[in-house]
Amino acid sequence: MESVLRLAFHPERLQIEDDSVRHAGHAGAAEGGETHYNVFMISDSFRNMARTGRARAVHAALVDEFASGLHALSLTLRTPEEQGSQK
């Protein structure tokens, strides 16, 4: 996932956290994790994109990961100018 996001968006900051343990027993959760992630990314690629467009772009970049077991993403996507507004 990290290499795909780096190649697609050339982020100046990227944090990926496997949050699967919090979703154990929920739909899409698999034993061993790697199904639910939190992604925080700062990239100039998001400039002039609405929040929904940014999310769609990330989901499109990760289509192969979704096909092989990734179930859910929590996304915080910012431009360099927006980086002070991290959650």
C-alpha cells in the first residue's frame, strides 16, 4: 500500500496505521489483520481537488489492494497548505 500511494501521489508526508485489531469480528475483518487502515497523507496532488475527489483518487490507486483483502480506509488527505489541520 505504501509504495502504491508514494508512486501515485508523491506525498511529502505519509502515515499508514493498521487499525484492523479494532475491527475484529466486524464485516470485512480477517484474522491476522491488514483489512482496515488509517491513512494520513499530505500531497500537492490534492490541490484543486474536493475532499470526495481525493478519496476517490486514493481508492482508485488501491484497487488491487481492495481486490486482495483490504476492506476499509479512514482517510485524512491534505495539501501542503492544509497540513496544520491534522486530526
